[in-house]
Amino acid sequence: MEGLILFGVFLLLVFLNVNIATSLAVSSILTLMYMGQPLTMVSSAIYTAMNKYALLAIPFFILAGVIMDKAGISKRLIRFARVMVGHRKTGMISVTVIVCCFFAAISGSGPATVAALGAILIPAMVSSGYDKGVSSALLASSGAIGIIIPPSIAFVVFASITGTSVAKLFMGGWIPGILLGIFYVIAASWSSRNNKNIVRDEKATPKERWHAFKDALWGLLMPVIILGGIYGGIFTPTEAAGVAVVYGLIVGIFVYKEINLKNMGKMFLDSAVSSATVMFIVACAGLFTYALSVSGAAKTMTDAILSVSSNKYALLLIINVIFLIAGCFVDANSAFYILLPIITPIVMMLGLDMVHVGVFLTVNLAIGQITPPVGVNLYAAAAVGNISAGEIIRKILPFAICGIIALMIITYIPWLTMFLVNLM
């Protein structure tokens, strides 16, 4: 009965368009009250969920992404990518995916990547002859790579719940993130196969490429410093997030000189609002996880999944389906808190490495960012591209199909995730 109240109230509130965090909190509190638990456990569960060192990285990575956007790094990365590959057949498609991957290595967030790059990339693709809907769908899909390419906020949350190494998750995300980007290039190329209006950029001279490289160098160095410091043992992922903020401020103020006292206040305010939103979800989701555990609903659902099949490959498929559906309705952080207590005993029974699990589950939720009804990247791309969400949704199907194909490859070939991890 407790599980029915917990999930029933949650799904009802989500259906009534109540925000995810409130839905998680209300359903959890009502379940605990039904069980006769003292309400003091609410504050205790929330404190336990948030009192984790790894979570300190989230506000710093968000701030680093905002700083690098305001510092003008976005337009410099785009210019550098265009002079390198803009003259090729899939020029602007490749530019969009490459720049999204680079910016993802700064922000760690899908919607942040779409918001920062969309105002530049979508008009650039349209001016090159690409359909506006396809351009927006490509940006929404490529932006979702932001939660796979390190540093990733979703990886930090997964690590805080399961105790997995953040550094190993970051290392494991590289090859799957690049693979997903390649599949999105294929999807965009297929969607534009009959478009006769596409115009390639003129091939840049070596001098133009050198100037573009020098201009973008400070931005290109940021992920190198962050990830190199982590993997080199110089600082932890949380400390790396603080280093990213300091580095971004130095570049924005003294090198590119696009950050000043006038825009600094809004910059900090924007990042504070984004951080508060994420942490509020984490708090409420942590309470939901506590209610899920003490009610016994997690074990009941785990047993129900195991009763369907004992085959490893079938169970992996079931887990992927569950997370793909969850990604259509909730954000990655909430999905982890809701579903990991159910899924973790199964993957441990199967003998899977939690780094591999964290990566392919995150890929599921990256695809969820481009699937309606709650695909956050769809609506972010619609807003910056100034087109209707319905138009993007009509164009998103090839990207979703290619994403699912990449997901299956990543799930069933663990080597893709673990190769770089095993080199550490």
C-alpha cells in the first residue's frame, strides 16, 4: 500500500503539471505520514541526501559554464570549428556537434549547452541552407551530450548516490559521448539528404585556421585543465569545479575582456538560480529515495523485475526501457534518485561495473532530454530557435532512433565505456 501511495501520488501530481521537485516531496511526505513515521525524518532525509562532498561540484560547474558563455568562448569555439570543418559536406552539422561536445566539457549540462549555443548555431545553419526544424533538432540532440561528456552534473549525482568514483565516470563518458555525437551527425545528414539548398563554407586558409585557433585557445584549454588535473591527481572533481570558475573569470576579465562589474552580478545570479533549482530537486528526490527504501517498495519492484527474466541481456533491455520511459517525464537527477534503489541490486547481481552502468543509464536520460512530453532540450531549442516545439518534435525522430541504436551499442559493449577507465 505504501508503494501505491508513493508512486500513485507522484504520478498524479506530475499528470496535473505540478513541478517534479514538489511532486517528489509531497508524495514522500504523505507516504511517511501513512506509515506513522515522525515528520522529523523529513529534514533528516533531506540533510542526508544533500550532505555529500561530491555535490559541491554542481554549483561550481554551473557557474563555470555561465562564466565561459559570458566570456565569449561560445562564438570563438564556433568560429574555430567552422574554419576547420565548415567546408566539408556535413560542415555545419559537424560544427554543431563538435562545439556542443566542447561546451559540454565546460558546462556539464544539456539545457545550458543548448541555451548558450543555440542563438548562434541555429541561425548559422539556416543561413547555410539547412531546415530550421532539423537545425533545432540537431542542437537539442547534440546539447544532450552535455550530460555524458565530462564534467557531467548527472555523473556527479550518480556518484553521490552509488559511491562510484566521479573521476572514473568522467573518463568512461568520453567514448560513448563521442559515439552519440557521430550518430547524431548521421541522423542530421539523413534528414538533410534531399536538401539542395545547403551551402558549404569556403575552405579556410592555414593563416585563418591559425588565427581562429589562437583566439579559441583559452576556451580549448579549459577542459584540458579540468580533466587533466583530475586524472593527474592534482585535484578532486569538486576542486576542479572551483578551479574552472577561477580560470573562467581570469579568461573573461583579463584575456577576452568581455566580463566586467556590470554583467558580473547577473552572471552570478543566473548561476545561483540554476544551482538552487538543481539542489532543490536533489533534496526532494533524496526524500523520495528514503521513502522508497523504508516502505519496502524498492525491494518489491526489484523482485518484480527479476521475476520477469533472469537473462542478463533481457534484464539490461528492461532496465533501458524503464530509464527511457522515465527520461520522457523526469530530469536525469530525479530519475537517478527514484530508480537507482530499484535497479542497483539487479546490476550488482549481474556483476556489472557501476561505471559502465552509470554511463549507459546517463545515455538513456540524455535521450530523454529530446523526447516529449518533458524533453527539456526540445523546449530550450524551440525558445532560442524561435520555432514551435511541435515543429522540432516532428523532426526529432531520426535523432531519437540513432540515439537508441548508440545506446544499445554502449550497453552491450562495455569495452567502449571501460577502455579509458582501465587505462587510468
